Amino acid sequence: MNRNRQLVVQKFGGSSLATEDLLRNVAERVCERREQGVDIVVCVSAMGDTTDELLGLANRLSGDRSPSPRETDALISTGELVSASLMGIAIRGLGHDAISLSGRQAGIRTDETFGSARIASIDPARVLRELERGRIVVVAGFQGLTLADDTTTLGRGASDLTAVAISASINADLCEIYTDVDGIFTADPRLVPNAEVISHIGYEEMLEMASLGAKMNPRSIEMAAVHKVPMLITSTFNRDAKGTKINNFQDQGTDMEIQRSITSVVTERSVARVTLHGIEDRPGIAASIMTPLADAGISVDVIVQNVSSNGLTDMSFTVGQEYLQRVAEITSVNEDVGYTELGTRDGLAKVSIVGTGMTNSPGYAARMFRALANAGVNIEMITTSEIRITCIVEQDQLAAAAKAIHSEFELETV
Amino acid sequence: MNRNRQLVVQKFGGSSLATEDLLRNVAERVCERREQGVDIVVCVSAMGDTTDELLGLANRLSGDRSPSPRETDALISTGELVSASLMGIAIRGLGHDAISLSGRQAGIRTDETFGSARIASIDPARVLRELERGRIVVVAGFQGLTLADDTTTLGRGASDLTAVAISASINADLCEIYTDVDGIFTADPRLVPNAEVISHIGYEEMLEMASLGAKMNPRSIEMAAVHKVPMLITSTFNRDAKGTKINNFQDQGTDMEIQRSITSVVTERSVARVTLHGIEDRPGIAASIMTPLADAGISVDVIVQNVSSNGLTDMSFTVGQEYLQRVAEITSVNEDVGYTELGTRDGLAKVSIVGTGMTNSPGYAARMFRALANAGVNIEMITTSEIRITCIVEQDQLAAAAKAIHSEFELETV
């Protein structure tokens, strides 16, 4: 491998590889890039809905039990092996030398948490050796191997994580994530028609956005931040897309010195709220409420607790609307928690602003709330972090809310 | 593992696993056997036509080139990984502990001949460890790993080979091969309606029959013979089938002391003959004819060369009818071979008798030829081995030929 050449990791997701023709199209893009004199590692997900289809089979065959996580990982990891070897074959068919590697062959070692294993280490020796032989290296995403020699998977959407981890291990110049959108937008273009693709964004902001539902794997952003892997989120299908670059702000050059204070408006439909009235205001009460939900695999989002009076208080929290009924069931039989009334409310949505520019700068919350008020949007709940302000609003007011905030912070003028 | 218990390897082919329901049915049979107190290793092929479908994809994606054998093996070996993990899941769903292992995890190491690799060694440590833990071990057939850490496949139909090799490595008491027929028949029941399942057969006879087209992988019989692995060929679908036991005759007990001299009639439809008239009778001429055919992957079967006159001779050989045109093309442009005339003839078939009983016992050939003559069947070519006599006959006389021979040697009275 000639390290005067650029070294790029390109990751393609399942929707970019859903059919034979799409896979061939991706192979062509990889080869075009190669012909520009770039060394390339391609990281692939399973084709289309392969993973879900295999999971369906596993569930049907396992009878009343859940399929064993170890066996499930052995099963679903084959989806990426198929797309990796087919990609190797397609690239070779276009006249370039290529080799496919399983996660194991790419040196990815994980812990034993089948289904959502964490990467313990990467030995990049084989990947580097194949690059040195002038080959395009295709790595099966989403998988690794335990010390006990069993195949693991890294969790849904974790092919991004494989791409970032490989990038870090071989010190790649760029990790490109190809998706079905042109990049990260200032707002959901379906809600805010004049939303724009953000050209640069910092890891922290991207992490907030990923955890707010932007289609990125938060663990991969975290790993990219830790290992300082520059990323580009761009489109498989639109060759004119410039994409969104994710890196540290100090790496973003002079044009970023005047930073936008707010980077984007992030929205999430289908939120529901649960309110427990008249609960005891004692240490551990929040844990008592949340633990059974966590055990059931339900993630709770915004949590708000009021000031108590007479030793009793109210607590509200939001969950994905699809979980509302189960949350109500689980909470109503929770003997560790006494309450006077359990209220539920669906048809809500979440709108947030994200931007490192708001750190230590007051006034953003006020501007956001006023913009919502002027648009006639009622705020149901509020929560904030260092670089984010989130409001829960009525679902049917979500578009109006997003547009009002987008306009207030002039995000259409990127 | 309690070695007072019986240890059995069970191999199920693709047609036994073609659908979800069939796979579940196989899992049930495995569990029933387990409940009889037997330790079990299950060896599986890919489900149904998976391998062919993956090969089709590979061919279409590789453009004008052939897909790389290494990438093809990486691709098609996933079929067995899928069926192995699904079998593990189905068995666990029925309440038994099971674990699936890839060929690599089962310790199978091969040479580097992608597409038809030879097993170099097996380290049974993991299989034995899992058996000792009381688990049913499911091994993905058809695959292994090279010393350079690449996945290989062992050739079409080679899941049998995996089963026999695993049996040898763990010293199994029996290697059961489950198929879509009740066992090995004295003749093809479609041609000879009163054909019977053979209860016992020796490795040598089975090897002759396998190379004559019986649906068994000759390499697996060879390996079973070398390592003295007793085998049972039986039916997945007919639970009443007793199957055919393959082992050494000395292991077959007193009832086999009066051995049948002839074990079976083996037939093969769709044979064609090529005759080269007036070729030079010199050393190397046969090699000159056969080498380009071998290079093209065409196997030549019966070869007959006449006594020469005037330094010229005739040579005839048979090939599968589907290869006739290519053989004629290849041979006609072969500059190493001069001939006066190239004749071809299709519409032929092959009928053989096999039996160790005929070793050193004259008269079997004469009885076979007379039976054919009495049935009005003309013999086109003859070839023999120590334990086999083969005649080439007209295709439309094949059934009559098989019936006549079957009756002559009283094979219906097993």
C-alpha cells in the first residue's frame, strides 16, 4: 500500500444493496473511485431485508422459546458474508482485484454479548496486507468473533460501527457512509421543504442528533469522535450529493470560524407520554419506575419530575408510541411504585434544536419557545442538554413547529 | 461425553431441508434419536437449491469473467451456515441443548483448492467439548478453512464427506446419511419394479456403485473405507426404511457368510460414444486424446481400443450425452491426434453388475451377456474391473437389460 495515496473506507447499507442491480451499481462506484488512485476498503451490510427475513425464520423455528442469541448471531451474520463476497465478485467482474473478508478475517474481536457485542480489538494485519497487494478489500459489516471463537453481531445498524472501527485501525483518511439521503439535513425535508444539507458538523452535535433519531448509529459517531476518524455521510443514489462531513470543528477550516450557533432542527414523530400522579418523593423512586421498563427493552426518553408537595410528586416520561400499552401494563403492576393516578397520552412528537454554538450562550431556549408560541404551538414538556433543547409538542403541530424554528434560526441559509 | 453411550453422526442433505417444515421435521427426528440416549452430531447441507441460487447470483454479477473460486467459496459456504444455525435453533426450540459450528469451528482444515478442496486434517476438540457438555452438535457441511485462513468448499455433494470425516475424527459408532430414497437398491426401481433395498454392502462395492452414478459421493465412501467408519444410507422421509449398511464384510455377521455374489445392477441413462478411426498406434496417443477433454472438465468413461493393423487403430470412449458436442469440437481441433474419421453416437446407456463375489470367479460375464442376448439386447461396448462388469447398450433397451440381469442373478430375493 502506497501511503502517499488516499485511503478511504466506504460503507454501503442494506438499502443500497437491496437488489442485484443496486449491488452492481455500488461496485461501479467503488471502481470509479479506485480509478482515481484511491486505496479502498468497502464495508457492506446485508442485502435489503435479509437480516429481518433470517430473524423471521429463526423465530418461527424456535417454537415457544426465543432463539438462542449465539445461534441467531451465527445465522444473521451470514447476510453480510453473502453481500461481501458478491461485492468482491462484482468488483472483480469490473476488472479490479478485490477480496472479501468476514469480520473475523478482518481481525474484529468482540466481547461475548451476542446480539449487541462491543468491539474489543481490531488486528488490521490482513486488511493491510491485502491493500498492499493492490486489492480492494471488502469487509462484511456488523460482525466479529469472540475469544471463544464464536461469531457475534454488533447490533442493528452497526455496519457503520465496523466501518469506523476499521477506519480507525488502518488510520484511513476518510470514512464514507453511503445512505439513501444526500446527507444530514438542517431539518427533515418532508416537514421543512427548504431544509438544506449541512456541509460540516462536529462529532458532539452529530451524536446528539443520532440519539434524537437521525439515521446514524450513535456508537459509530462516538467511536469516530474518540479515534478522530473524519466521516462523510452521503448518498449512494445521487452522485451530485456533496454529503455532510463530520469531524472536529478545529479541522473544519477558516470558513467555519464563524460558526452557526444552531446546526439543525431534529424531529421525531410518534411519541407518547406517561404520567404518574401522586408518587412518593423518595430516593430510588425513579429507578423503581425505570428498571422494569429497561428490563423489557423499552427506552424512556424525556423524563420530567415536578417539585413535590406533601411528600408526593408527579413524574412524566415519554416513550415511542408503539410501546405505550406495554409501558402502562408494566408500570401498573409494579409493586415498588405507589401512585394515585396513571395518565397516558399519545399523539405527541418531539422537536429539538442542536448546536455547539448554544453552549454557555443564553437566549436560544427563549427564541425557540417564542418561535413556537408565534406559530401557535403549545409546548407539553421541555428538556435540555448542553447543546440541545427539546420540546414535546402535539403530533399534528410538528411540521409547523419545525418550520418555525428552522426559520427563526435561519437554517435555510447554510 | 459418556462413551458408554452410542455416538452417531447424522447427515441431512439439501432436499431433506428444502423448507422450514422439512427442517423442523428433521429437528424432530434428531431429538427423538437423542431421547433414546444417543450422542449426536448432525451434519447439514444448504437448504434446497440455495447453493445453485447463490452460484447464479455470482455468475450474473461477475460479468464476462468466471467468479473467483475463493469468493465463490466464501459465498456458497454461507448456505450451510444458515441451515446449521437454523437447525440449532429448531432443536433448541424442541427443548434440547444444541450448538451449531461452521466447518472452521468444527476444526476442518483443507488444502487451497477452492471449489473442491481436500480435507487436510480435523481437530475434533471443539466438537468433543460440546458433546461433553451434553449438547447436540450441528456442523455445517461442505466447507473447511485453509492454513491461510480462507474458507473453502469440498465440492458438490461433499457434505457426506464432512459427515464421514467428522465420524472418523471422533470415532463415531455410525455415520448415517439421510436421503430421499430408502437405501441403496439392487437396481433402479424405476427400471426394475421388483428391485429391493440392499441391507448390507461392502465399501468396495459401494465405491464402484458410487462411481457408476449411485447418488453417493465417492470420496466419502473412500474415506469411510480408509477410516473404517460404518455408514447407514437411509430415508429422511420414510421412518420405516431400514436403509443400507456399508461396512467391511467381516463386520457383517454370520448372516452374511453366504454372500450374494452380485450385489446390484447399476444403470446410467444418457451416454454417448465417440469413435476415432485410423489413429496412429503409438505411445502417448491416448493421453493426447484425453488431456484436452480433462482440461475442459469432461470425464471420459468407458474406453476401448482395438488391436492395431498397419500401425493404425480405432479408439472409442463414452461421455455423458450432454458433453457429446463439446467433445467432438475439442477432439476435431486437437492437432496432436491424426485420424481418418470421427464418429459419434448418442442414445446409449450403461448397465453394470457389481459384487465382490465375482472376484476370481469366472462365469459372471458370460451369464450377464447371455441374459442380455436372451432379452434381445445388443451390447455395444464392454469394460470390466475386479468387481464390476459394464456393458454399453441402446438407451431404449436399458430397462429390458436391467430387468434381465436383475432376474438372472436373483437380486429380488435379498
